[in-house]
Amino acid sequence: MPERMVARFTLSRAIVLSAAMIAALAVLYIVLDSGDEPFRDCEACPEMVVVPPGEFVMRFPGSEEGESNDEDPVHRVEIPYRFAVGKYEVTFAEWDACVSDGGCLHRPDDEGWSRGRRPVIHVNWIDAREYVDWLSHRTGEDYRLLSESEWAYAARGGTATAGQFDTDLSPDEVNDGRNQGSTVPVGGSPPNGFGLHDMHGNVREWVEDCWNHDYHGAPSDGSAWTTGDCDYRVFRGGWHDVVSWQFDPEGHRPVDRLWFRLPPGFRSLDLGFRVARTLAR
């Protein structure tokens, strides 16, 4: 083949390959980075992060220590929609704004740890629902609690690992109570891959779901499980054992459900929540 023809062929092939690579990168960018920035719907509203669609397996058989029967059976959850999640746990400042506006009746005690940017505590599931109803009424948007599967998906931050971080959690990475003796202002732990802080440690977080002993019949589409024993509601994250405040890596695994249930009227110094917001599909 003449030298000039070889050069033209090589250039044409390079252009075709470059176009294909650009197209592939464009698709990858859409999947991995929707371009959505954190936002607030009002000055007193929580800062929200947009979480992309995705899928994951709740409970990894044979790959995680500390597995328990209440994590059976293994099931894949596909979340086919974007949704917004509070970048941080709801703070005292945000809760107190709801109280001042007449949307929330309960004024929780702060245990003398101060209010402001510390996560609100001593709030039960009913209180949390009251808060998201107030946000919805004030903004005209659909605020709610996360479902348990949305919480587990968000806690992974786009990874397939058991915990929020690439390595095993340590007391230096999360506030498990023992290392601080109290809650700490939100944002104390590094953000995960979705940009969410404090998914582990600080306070336990109420989610929408009723309690079920295991995952038989659990929703696989990201929705909340609203049947079962609704005299108990599920919470996730936070300190694994508030009585002893002992660090337990198992308690910070986003698939661990052992004892993660409480009556909806229960309040405690380590119980708070974060909010979700439904986005247009």
C-alpha cells in the first residue's frame, strides 16, 4: 500500500476510534456524574445531594463477617430513579426552625452538648415524619424518610464494599460515641462516593420501613416495606451499642440489621434521622 494511503487510513481509523471513545466516555459520564449539585429548597431546609440510579445486593453471602439470619435471603435491589438525600443528618438548627414555624411540636433535649449543627436527638419516628411533612408543606416538594434499601444503597456510596469506606472502619473515621462521649457536629466523617456524610456513627437514623424479621418478600425496587410488624420501625447507622459505647465494626456495616428496630414512639439520645426527597422521573 502506498505510503500516502497508509497515512490516510491510519488517520481515518484514529478519527473513528476517537469518536467511539468520546461517545463511550459521554455515556460513562452520564452514569457516574449526573452533574447535579447539592441544593437547598429553602434557607432553613437541609442541604440535599442527588443520588443516581443503581443496583446492589443486600447481604453478601460468605463475604462479610458477622452475618445473621435476619439478612437472609440475598436479594438484588434495583433503584431505577434518582432521589435526593440529606447531605447530613438533620441538625438541631433545622429542627428548631420547624418548631419556630409551628410545624414541629416537640422540642428535644440536647443533653447539654449544644444544638446548632449537631444532629437532632431525642426524636422518634413520628417526630421525624412530622418534620418531613412540614418540609413538604413549606416547599411544595415531596420530602420523606428514606426506605431501608435506599439507606443501604446510599451508605455504600456507589461501591460494592460492606462499609462506607474503602478500608475497614476505625474509631478515627466515625464517631461511635466512645471516641467523643457525645454527638459531634454533622460532617465530622469524610463523605462517601455520593457525597454523603456520617452515614455511619454519630446518631442512628430512622427510616420509613416496618420491621420484618428477614428479607423474605422485601421490595426489590427501592420502595419502603410498609407491611409486617409496623409496631416497630427500622433505623440504620449510628452507634451500635449506646449503652456501652463500644466500637463494633459490625454495627457500622450497612447490611447489618440485628436489633435495628424500635417502637415508633421511642426517643433516645442517639436517635435522629436524615431526609430524602423524591425527584421528577
